[in-house]
Amino acid sequence: MATTQPGIDVVRFGAWLADAHPELSTGSELDATRLAGGLSNLTYRLDGAARPLVVRRPPLGHVLSTAHDMQREFTVIGALADSAVPVPPVIAYCDDGPEGGNGSAGLGTPFYVMDFVAGPILSSRRANVGHSPASLRETSLELARVLGELHRLDPAAVGLAEFGRPAGFVERQLRRWSTQYDASRSRELPELDALHDRLGPAMPTTTRDSLLHGDFRLDNAIVAPNAADGSRISAVLDWEMATIGDSLLDLGTFSMYWEIDQISGGSDVGGSAVDPDAGYPGFDELVDAYSEVVGVTVPELGWYRAFAAYKLAVILEGIHKRFTSGQTVGPGFEQVGALVTPLASWGLRQMETRG
């Protein structure tokens, strides 16, 4: 009997797959498993096709304007397929919403399909078991180098020249996330309001634009420590926020997530695999590895770290609102609201101590 999950009807999806991609259909019933990690878009592994597949779709409710753009995510992953940035092979995009398939593919919303990439994701300290300190150190440094490879790419060379509007990008980002915050309000958050008020007057001048991932962190990468070619990153995941803009925004996000375990107090939602005692380097070393690839000196990241905290806090507040409204599924959602204020407080400290 087919196994389904909220958000995907595997019987209808199987019929769509047989029609749209018969080379992937075996005629067998499909089994869907919701993959852990990420509390925004929903990701499922599908078994029973010619090979394991992954389906990505937006959350079930309270979808914010401009967020969760499946076609955009599909486009950037496809564009990076032959680059030095490892990504999963994408297969198909489908608009199954009211203006497209109207639910005939079993999701009722835009989605895309890609190949499943096997390998561990270092998402908690428990995931470090079996990895030597030297391996974890080199994996971390390679992840920083991958970000450097992304930032040194010419967007036009991979067909993404029109993927973003870098002029005024940082200002638009702050405005966008302020709008998202207003759309997600359901309680008083004075620390987050204070952080917003501090960010605008201190906004830095952009010195370098590039392709951005938008949510670059360790647990958005599949690790391959035993790859024949010596690489340690098999694929970078979750490109829903990708665009073109100030390169330091990605570094600020990367930096914030490198310290998220301290910010969250070790909670499951804010937990991280990053543990200096296990072999992970300090973020300064990651900046050095990144700088060697892109050939630039990275300036002080205080504002960018604070903005990363603000953006994540706004995202989590949106998830909190969806959860309290009964519009999302999966374990862990009941805890996300508790991380909003610690993030805002950490962001305020970056503004005070790092310029």
C-alpha cells in the first residue's frame, strides 16, 4: 500500500510521473517520507520510482508574498549543474496550483522534482559521531571554499544574468523582511522591533555583488567524506532564497549559523553540529578559506551578522504563526517561536560590539 504524507497525494503524483516522465515510472506504488531538516518548504523522498526522487513544495499555509518560489529554486539549481558548486540534479518543475495543474499532480501547488543525493547531513552534535576531528575540520573548510566558488561565479556565464537586481539590494532586503515581519505578527516582540530599528540607520555600502545562496549553513549541505575525488561536499541544498546581491550577506548568515548553538542554548530547533571540541574550526578560519577562493579581504561582519539574525527571527516568527494556526506539519514546529527573542538579542549585541 502506498505511503503518503500531508501535502502530497502519492497516487496522483505517481500518475503524473508516469505521464510526464515515463522513464522514471515503474508502475509500482510510491512511498513518501518527509525529510527532516528545514522548517519552511516541505521536502519528501519518494521511493518506488526507477530511482529515489525528492519533491520540494511550499508549506501548507500562510505562504508569504515572494517566499517559497519553487520555480526560482529549480532555476538556480539547474543553472549551477556544471559549476564548481555541487547541487542535486534537477528533473522537472510543475505548477500544480489553481492556474496550472489544479492539483492533478497530487500537490495542489508549484513543486519541483530532483534526484536524491545520498550522504549524511551534519545537523547536530550527534551527527559528528564517526567523523574524525580532521575530517570535520576539512569538511568545514571545503564548505567555506564552496561558498567562495559560488561568489566568484559570473551569473551571466551560468545563464543567471537577470536573476537579481544588485543595485539597492541590501535596502530592499531590509524592507522585504520588515514586510514579512508585519505579515507574521501575532505577539509583542520588543527585541525584534529594536533590532529592526537599529539596522536601517547603520546599513553598510555594498562593495561586492555575487550570486547568493541566501541560507548558507552546514546543515544545508550533504557530506561525502569518502568521495573518490576527495571532495567532502556532495550537494548544497535549499536554494529558495538565492538571488544576486551583496556577497557579505551570505557570510553573515554563515557566521550566524556557526554560532547558532550558543544563541539557542542548544535547543533542538537552534541546534548545530558545530562543536570546537569535535574538530570544527573557528569562523575566522572559514573566512580565510573563503578569501583565498574569491581573492578579497573580508571586512567586519557585525551588521551582516545582525541582519542574518533578524531575517531568521522573522522566518521563525512566520513559522510560529503557521503552527499556532494549524497550517503546517511535522515535529519541532512547536519550539520555533522560543528562538525568536534570543536571535534578536544576539543581533543587537552584534550591532553594539562589532560596528
